Amino acid sequence: MNLKGKTAVITGAGGGMGSVLARALKKEGVNLILVERELSLLDHLLDLLDGPENARYECDLADPVQVQNLAGEISKNFPRVDFLYNVAGIGIYKNIDELSVQEWLDSLAVNQTAPFILIKGLLVAGLNLVVNFGSGMAELPTAGRVAYCSSKAGLRSLSLTLAKELKEVSVIHLMLG
């Protein structure tokens, strides 16, 4: 498949998996829209952002308003987005009695709600492929990881449901670790 000239959004692009993915896609000629919670986390990838068809955005994925604004901004500035890679995730590993309500909400927001909002918001840009980076913890509940396991199980369910619902978009859920 020729990827040259296609456009990909990558959340969590500054981290290990996100930056490796960004570099691999760039080698194939893909235009990159990189998203991180702080722009400085993308500094090591600035060499990939050559030209106006590439961009970087700062967004706190735990804030649904920011995520909606991000989706709108990307759709406005890039009329065509081919791929969405939801790499970003949050792992809070605590027992329920130690877990704050805010930590629970942040886990759901980053691991489930942000991918939902971005998928919904980028459908208008002609999205062809969504890859959601999940975890084996979605199917292997583990003590001390109630927020993480629950949020990743929700992401898995979102992915599997949208794979059946969206006829023009391929939705893939990667089970990692």
C-alpha cells in the first residue's frame, strides 16, 4: 500500500511507541499531526515536521473540551485525515480504596473518552483507519489496577463496536502488554 501523501494523527506521539510510529510513518511519506500534553514532549520529533502539511498540537486528553477543540482544529486545518492512532494512555495503578475519583475520571477520559471524541470529530475529515492502542489488562483484570483495567476494557469495547458500526472506516484494537 502506498502511504505517500496520506495524513495521520498520532496521540501520545512524544512517547516511546508514539515516536517510533511517527518516524516509521514519515519514512513512508505520511504527513504527521502529532499530539502531546506538552509541546516540549515533541521536541525530539521536530525534524519530522517539515512543511505545512505537518503539525503538532498540545492537548490535555483528560479534558474533553480540549479534545473536542483539538478535533475541530484538526478538521479545520486539515480537510483530509486518513489515519488516527490513539497511542496516548494513562496508567494509574492503585487499589480502589487508594484511588481518588479524579484519578478514576482521568483514566476514563484519556483511555476511552478522548479516543471516542477524536474518532467522532475526525470522521468528517475522511478517516479511513483508526488504531487504538489497548492493553491485555482489558481481558486480564488485575488487583491494584481497577482504573486502568476498566478504562482499557472500555477502549476495547469501543473499538470492537465501532469496527462493526463504521462501514467506511477500519477500526483496529491493538492488545499490547
